[in-house]
Amino acid sequence: MVRCEARTDMARSTRFSAVSLAAVLVCSSCALFRGGSEPYPTGLVFPLAVDGQVAYEGEVTSLIQRTPIGIVFSTRKGRVYAIDEAGRKILWSYTIPEAVETPPVVGTDGLTVCDQTSELYRLSFKGELVWKARPKGRIVTKLAEANGVLYFGVPGEIVAWNAADGRELWRFRPRSKLTAGPLAAGGLVIIGCMDKTIRSLTAEGRPAWTFHAAAAAEEFIGVDEGRLFCGGQDGFLHAVDLSKFRDSWKVRTNGAARGAALVAGKRLMFLTANNVLYCLDKGCGNILWWQPVPARPHFDPVLAGERVVVATQSQVLVAFDIKTGLKAGEFVQDMESRSNTLWAAPFLMSNVSDESKEQGSLIFLKKVVSVLLSATLPSPLKEGQEVTFGAQGIGFFKPQFEFSLKTGDKVEVVQAASEKTQWIWYDSKEGIYTISVKAKDEKEMGETSLTYVIEKTAAAPPTTTPATAAANPEAPKAETQADKDAGLKPEKPQDAKDVGQEQPQEQQGGLKMTRNEALELVKAHLPNQNLVKHCLAVEACMKAVAQRLGQDAEPWGLAGLLHDLDYEKTAKSPDLHTTETVKMLEGRGLSPAVIHAIQAHAGKVPCESAMDWAIFSIDPLTGLIIAATLMHPSKKLEAIDLEFIKRRYKEKSFAKGARREEIEMCKNAGLELDEFISICIKAMQGIAADLGL
């Protein structure tokens, strides 16, 4: 009977191959006429960002599965969950008194869970208990279900139960200990035994066939097109032809095959215990490619379009191109993975766990689509200066870019949509302009902009002549050679002040800078919105620290807001950072203490006051807090606390640019580290909307 079915399968396979060959030839001919245009990528595309999450209690038990009602999984705390992936909410949960060590097995009308005492719970897809029962003997294998029959192993036996009511149907005692299975496939249940046999049983418990292998089977990783793929204790992966009961091929792997294999066309992909992802030709066993993965693999790989995604016991999700094996991208999660991923375009779902809080989260990841715009010169510019704007599309496929220029209410398209990524502006006139770029491909669209200030070119100063001097007798007299020889200095106007004399802030330049004026100055000189947000974060923290220390928050805030005013202007000459800022702020009514703090944050002058030390420490700390927030599944400041930041703080490889030794200088401002960080977290949470977090 088995041989007859095998011949039928072979005949179908032959017919399919002939049809497939004809289709390939036709498609190849069509491709010639299309000129070989590259299709729009399908499946997972990097970079990724968290788009949402569903929190739950406990740590997931290694496997999440899609069912007719949604995503189901169990946790080690004894909770079974069903998640509505569209609504991103918990549909129902069921609590089991004992801990659960294995994932549920899903049938046609419900799911079954085994607790650590070997008691089985059958739940409907509505989360209602159908039955619970404990078999004779401790369950020592994973569960399997097919056609309403539940299979599992107890010491020395394979057992079958009716999944509908929990009645035992039969038991089978093989001649030696179970080493692999049970695996339900093709109406049979397959098991591996220590005596190097692979056996199959019918749904009624009768032996169907027995295969004598070269080595005892250790793990069944799948069945496809009449072949059973299993890892043997001899270190080989075997493909067993179930029609001829012999090895079709075998290939040595450096580690034992683990979990369920993926089949994509002619490719067979699986993980091994030594952290390697293999891709074989399933027909002959040739290794097409292999790649190391970040950590010990416990979770089954998942197909996401043209990518295979691997989750391991690390924070890293990694994807490879199924054809070439080249790395397609990776995503670093805030916490370690605790299960396989699931792909439901356009979302990749992953499970992470916070062991300290005994909580887990099902996170939804989505391709990042954004447009970046850069310029060869920073704002402000002088009239007629030439500047080149460059655009970059992230998450697009062969995008076109359209550049436009806005002044007042007038918007002009200065470069129509094309593949060109640059636009040169050289006929600028005095004013405030917004340069925008739109990126668009077949499916995605995005836009961004920069604001530029164009200043009028200053006229050359007039030359003093005897005639003009006579016309203006009050003007100071120029120093002559005779005066120099006589040791005389030119007179100065009666109301002039000595240059070096310190003036009250409100009298310097005849005005006192307001916060709104400072913010407008920042926006004009820092087209990069991330830099503006950084300045706002430092400002908020400086004000909060000033209030904690009983200081006037206004000048502290101005120092924080203006501290990176020349950042883009001095990007190519970092040694000039803050030097240009001092020039920009000259005569604008800022106190010497504010100017000194701005210079101190960049190390241009020694830190002397509490304000100096505060800005010196706050500058790197805000960067670390933002980086940590972006690593959190929620990407929201409101979800961040001191404990979370301190965990990231202790990771030397995380946000290396945020120097810990500089942050810890907060003690010179009179604050201990934990209090200092807490103050800054709260301050940044207060302006979360402005920071986009």
C-alpha cells in the first residue's frame, strides 16, 4: 500500500515537473520582452522599528502559533493566551495551576497543554476548558495531534488519546527506548527508537512499516514530498525515502539538527545545536549555503517572503536571503527572544521577556520608511552662496525624489520627480526658506524638509575722509602717526563703555534674550530636527537640575538650549565647536555665566560652577536616555524608569558615545548619580511630545 502511494506521488511529481519546466520557459521568454525588470521586493525589509506590542504575564514556552482565532501560546507561569493580532489585544487567557514547560499543540477544534505534573488540559478556541486528565506514566515527549488524535510518549510507550474527550485509544510498546517523535504525518505517527529503528503506526495503533537506520534518530525536523528528514546520533542529517525505506541522502553537520525545518521550493533550511543555519538542496542534500547565528538556537526559523528569519536566545533577530544566504539585516531588541517569530505582512512578530518582572511582550515590528535630507553647508547662508542638498530614502525600492522650495506661502517645485538624489541651490536671496523633498516608489511615500536662513551680504564699511570727518565733528578721531609718536590715544565718545567691563545681562547689547528668541535661533542654525530635539532635552534637564539646586532656572535653560548652536556649522571643524556659538551670541544679552557654561560643556574652558558641571554631565546623559528609549519596545519615554536606564548604563557596548565618566561628574554639581538620572528622566518625560517620544 505504501509503495502504491509512493508511485502515485512519483507520477504526480513527474507531471508537475513537466508543467513547471514549461512554465519556466514561458516566464523566461516573457522576462526577455520585459527587459529583465527587477520586481518589487516581497517579505521582510530592513530596517525595522517597533510598531506596537501586547504585554502578558510570564515567559513564553518557546513557540507561538497562528490558529483560526489568532496567535496562541503558553507561559511558564501556567497561563495560556490567545492574541488578536489585528486588534493587538488579548482575546482570552486561561490559568493552569501548575507551571507549564512545553508549548500547546493545536488541533482542528482546540488546543492541548501539558503542565509539569503531566496533566493535560484541552481548551476550545474560545478559551473554555473541554477536559483535563492525567495519563498513566509521566509524559516524556512533546505532544503531537492529527485528525483528532493526540499522541505523546511515556516511559517505554507511545500513547494515543481522543482529542475530543480525553479518552485513551491505545498504547504501543516498542522494543527499545523512544529517541525521537512522535511526528504525525500522512495519517501515520512516526517514532524513533534506541535500536536504530524508525517506526510508523496507524491512527488505530497498528504497525505500518519499520525502517532500520544507520544510527538512532535524535530529532525529526520534518516530512516533505515522501521524505522524512531526521538528525541521527551519528552526526548526519538523513533524508529517508518513505517509499523505498532507505536513505535518499545524508550530510554531515557539525551540530545536531534542532527544531522544525523550513521548506521553500527546493531548499531545506534548519538550525543546528552549534549555532548554524543550514540551507540544503532537499533533493540531493547538497549544502547551498550556511550561516552562523548569534546564539544558541532554540526557536524554529520562519519564512518571511524572500527571507528566513532566525530568533535565538539573544536580543538579535537576524534575517538571510533564502537564495544567496547573504545577511539581509538584523534588529536588536530591548530584551532577549523567548520564542520563534511570526510573519504576517507587513508585520514581523516576536516575543521578548523581562525576567526581573516576570512579564513578556509580543512585539510587532514593521519596516521603517523615512526620508533623509542633508546639505553641504549649514544655515544661515549669505546671498548667492551655492549649497547642494542630498536626499536618501530608507525603506524604499528604486524611489524618485521631488525637490521643492517654499518662501512665505509660495511653494515651487524646483526639481521634478526623478531618480536624481541631489539639487543645487545657488541663486538664493535674503529670507527664510523651507527646502522639501518627497520620495516615492510603487508602494511607499515620505517627505522631509530643512529650514534655511539667507542673510543679506554686508556692505563694505565707508572710508573716513577729511570731508566726512569735518561733516561729523562728534566722530572719534583716527589715530595719526604723530599721536602714536607722542603716546596719545584717540578720544572716545563720552557714553562709551570699556570693552572689558562686565555689564549686567539686561544691558549687554541693550537687550535680554528671551527663550522664544533663543529657540528661533536654534531652529535657524540647526536644520537637523534631531539636534533641535537634543537641545530641547538638555534645556529641560538643566531647568530641572537648577530647580533641585535652588538656582534660577531661566539662565540654566538658555545654556542648555543654546549649547550646540554651532554644531552643524562646525561639523567639519569640531575644534571650533562653541567658539562660533560665542560669536553668534555676542551682543544678544546673555550673562557671562551662560556663555561660560556653553563653552565648558565642550571642554573649551574649565568647569567652575554648578551650572558648568551640570551641562557637562547632562549633555551625554540625554543621548543615553534617548538611545535607551528607542531600544524599548514602546519607544516611549513614559515607559522608561531609573532601573531600565541603569541596566543600559552598565552595558559598556551600549551608546558608547555617552561617556559614563562625564555623566558621573554630576557629583561636582552636588547630585548623586541615581538622583541625577531620575531628575533628567522626569524632565524629558515632561517634554516627550516635543521629542517625539
